Amino acid sequence: QAQLVESGGGLVQAGGSLRLSCARSGRTFNIYAMGWFRQAPGKEREFVAAATWSGGGTYYADSVKGRFTISRDNAKSTVYLQMDSLKPEDTAVYYCAADRAYSGGAVNAPDRYDYWGQGTQVTVSS
């Protein structure tokens, strides 16, 4: 059962932009970090970006550096992903994830996150 809700996905031409949002749903919980993952058909879920809530640290996969920007609103428990210069290979379902506390796990490891959204489809046409 999803406790995060993503929005902002859609169809865009190559070179275009989209802004994804992810907000907490249901009961409240503390947040140490929130991240974005994506999964294309027939492929494993891969890390995209993450941000820590208190330290302001940001982390990006090499494939999106310089094109995607992650940001957050601590008061709203919301994370955003600004995606610019989109490519057809960015086409995937994008998932938001939240980590309640630091436990020493790698920021790009799906298993460290406690809550997940249902995903939002991003399709980039060439």
C-alpha cells in the first residue's frame, strides 16, 4: 500500500521538460531522505536521485547529472524532480521513496527505503 503519491508524469518530446512531485500520504512519519527510482519494461529498477532532509545533500545517477535536479520542501514533506533535456531513454515509470532514519545503507539501494509511491509514467518521444 503506497504511502507516497507521485504526480507530474506524462508525454513529452525529446528535449522537453517535466517536473515530478512526491508527497506523503496517509499517516505521518519522519523523513531522513527521499529519492527517485525508475523502471523501464524488462529492466531492473534503477536509482535516479536522492536528497537528505536535514543536511541538504543531493545525489544523482551519472545518467541524469546536469539534466535532472532534485529539490525538497521539508515543511510539506514533499520532494520534486525537475527533468530537463529529456531523452527517449528516460522513458520509464518513476517511483518516489522515503527513508525514515539513517541506518548506514547506500543512498542508491532500494532496500533501505521504507515507503514507496505507486509510480508515475514518463514517456519521451523522439
